[in-house]
Amino acid sequence: MADMMNANRLSQPLLALKNIDKSFGGIHALSGVSFDLKDGEIHALVGENGAGKSTLIKIITGAYTPDKGIIAINGTELNSLNPEQSRRLGVGVVYQEFNILPELTVAENIFLEAPPMQRFGLIDMKARSNMAKQLLDRLGTCIDPNELVKNLTVGEQQIVEITKALATNARILILDEPSAVLPSRDLDRLFSVIKTLKSEGCGIIYISHRLNEIFELADRVTVLKDGQTVVTKDVSETNNTDLVRLMVGRPLTDMYPPADNKPGEVILEVNNLNIEGTVFDVNFQVREGEVVGLAGLGGCGRTTVCRTLVGLGKLVSGKIKYMGKPALRSPSQAAKAGMVLIPEDRKTHGLVLNQSMRFNMALPNLSQIGRWGVLQHTVEKQIVDKAISDIQIRPSNPEITAENLSGGNQQKIVVGKWLLTNPKLVIFDEPTRGIDVGAKAEIYMRIRELTHRGIGVIMASSELPELIGMADRILVFHEGRIAGEISRENFSEEEIMHLATATNEESSPCN
């Protein structure tokens, strides 16, 4: 009998969610969702923005209480969890926005909640450092536990976040868009850490919009749509096209609209640009109706160039000509002249999160909706409602606050509000970071529509397929300089990476 009970326990999943319901104000976020995770399994969770992934994760971590359903962890069934219970039962989560303190050391961050103690209530700093090193060694990383977190790369900071979860003895690890903020050189290191944890028996829930990662890492995949479980499959039994169809409800045969635009006159000319010791002797042009892609590894200078073009960076030397005249040197002046930036961090630099969709879209367009210093609410409603309809933001209620929308809809607000200004040059910095395939396809369609109207586009991206699919030519940055320019007929990921790295040498993970 005891043997049967033990075998039963071993066959049980680490985590099982059964018929989970959750509503907010009458809107069903989850309806009858079931999901399970096994020992030593990487289980991918995919779906469009707003499909219910975040709500499901918050139920697992105890942030939300389900209206209905059962949560089972290690065979123990519960109706709900609180965050402390979830941690105690071995659940750890690493969010896309890191939750670390940059002024503290790696070891201090890892053991922030429960540091090893000496007598008389003093922290045992030596033990803390040694324990942190053991955990870091376990993941095959050479991060110094006594280094300040602010001195680490983004990839190293993410590993510190994962190590924090391991310090609480987590056996169920949730990784929310773990690659979204990483430069490509850190991806292999992240994947190695994930595979190490899998080999040790950890169950990993992997959330990502990058479907190629699902096929590289995951054992199974569950698709959510409109708050419901569509299917759970072995990854070996599906493919990219099948997953996209299940996620968006239709096949996306044309992710990238055809490049049928015809570039016109030069609208931007950059000569010998030097920026604060990070960008050197950069030269390029942008024409009407043209998409110029900017590629390169993280820290290569492409974002610095984008920000400087609209007056957000310190120009040391060089010239920027826009519409044949010296570029105006402040963001407001640049916007008034028709040169706008869609920033890479929409939450920090693109939106007022606690304000409504209407407020955010009206903010840069006050000149259109005001008269003699007074807002004309009828005009505002007409302009905002039309923009919401044109760019297909869902739900379409303009009074919903930006923070309560999915990442894809937040990005649409940022794009939509600047398109209302009737720009002549739009600079997109990581235009599809952290959004689903359906929203990506819509953003690409908007970009192609801009080129049809003769608007120039700069697209800085770490997603090589979207640069290849959308750009007319690609400028590849390496260490603050343009390493080369590639025309459409010569596009390839291999050529871009060759120029971006400017070396064929492989570096050690500990270098």
C-alpha cells in the first residue's frame, strides 16, 4: 500500500490547475483553464497579449484569487494561494521587469528576504557570499557574488533573478518573457541555465512571444486564447504555422507586407555623428517612403542614435539635417517638425500608465483639439475614437487606463498617438518587443502604410527576421560605428551577425 502511495505521488505533476475561472468587473480573464507542469519539464505558455497568461501566472504566485477551480502543488489541492504560501510551496517567478536593487551586491540581492544569520540577530555576510557563490556555480556562471548589481550586464542581472528564486528552494520556476530584454549574446547563457535547472528536476513555465525559442527549449506547449485553453501539445507534434493559427485564430501567411514602396527624396541626412563617446563618425540618409533598419548587438549605439535624432542625446560633433535644414534640438521641436520616436521602453518613456487611453493619445495632439487654450472635447473624442478604430486597439473603450491593457495594445497606443501628429519621419526603436504575433503583424502593416504615404521610417531592432522582412536596407552597428550597409537583395542573418560581431571568435561564458 505504501509503495502504491509513493508511486502515485511520483506520478503526480508538480503543478496542476483545474478549471480555473477569473473575472474582473464582469469581464472573463480566464474561463475553465487547465494546465499542468511535470518534474524536469519546460512547459511553454503562449498566446496573444490579453489571452490570459499574466492572470494565470498571478494565480499561481498568489497575487490573484481564482473565482473557481483547484490549484494543486505537489499533490496538495488548494482553492487559492497567497504569495507567501506560493513561495513556501516552491514557486519562483522571474518577471520581464527585474525586481533587483542595483546598489546592493549580488549576494545581498539573492538573500534579501532571508539572509543567513549569526547570533544576536546579525547577518552572516561570509556565509551569505559563500551560499550565493554555490548557487551561481550550480548554474555554471562566473558572476562575483560581491559585485554590485548595477555593474552587471542585463543577462547577468537576469541570472541573479533566477538565482534569487533558487535561494527560496523553488522547484516550479516561471520565466516571463526572459529573452525580451536580452542582447543576443546572452541568450545562449540563459538557455544553458534553463537546461541545467531542467536536468535537476525543476519544472519551468516558459512564456515567450518568440516561437523559435519554444521549439528550441520546451517539451510541451499550452496555447491560451481569450482566457481559455485552446490546446496542450508536445512541441514535437506541432510547428510554427500551427501555433500561430491556434494563437490568433487564423493563419498569418503574410507576416511581413510586401516591400512595394518607392523611396523618394532625402528627408534626413546624418554626417559624421559623434555622441558622448558612445557613437563615432556615423553617416547615413533616410528617404521618403523608405524603411532603414538599424541592427547590432546590445549596447552597439543604435538606440543612442535614435534618441539623439529627436534631441534626447548629447551631440558632440557632426550634423543632422532634416528636410534640408539643421535638425531642431529638442523632442518637442522635433515632433512639431514631424520627426517622432516610438521608444523601446513604452512603459517608462511612451505612456502615462495610470492615465486613460484617451489621455495618452491626446497628449501630443493638444494643438489639434484645443482652441484658445481650451480643450474641445467633441474634437478630442472624434480624433481619439478614429485612431483607436484605425489601429484596432481592443477593447476600444478610450477610458481604460493604459496599465490595464496588454503589451500589444499599449504599443498600439504609442504608435497611434504619434501617427495623429501627421509625422514625416517615424523612428521605431524595438517596435515589437514583448508583443504577440498578431499584434506584430498589425504593427508591420502600419509601418508599410506609412511608407505608402511617403513617410520615412527608421527601424532599430534586435529581431533580425523583422529587419529582413521590413527594411529596404540595413545599417549594422558595431561598438558605436556603422560596420556595414546591406541592401535588400543581400539580406541574411549570417551577414548581419558577421558585421555586428566583427569577429568570429567565441568568448568564454566567464569572460
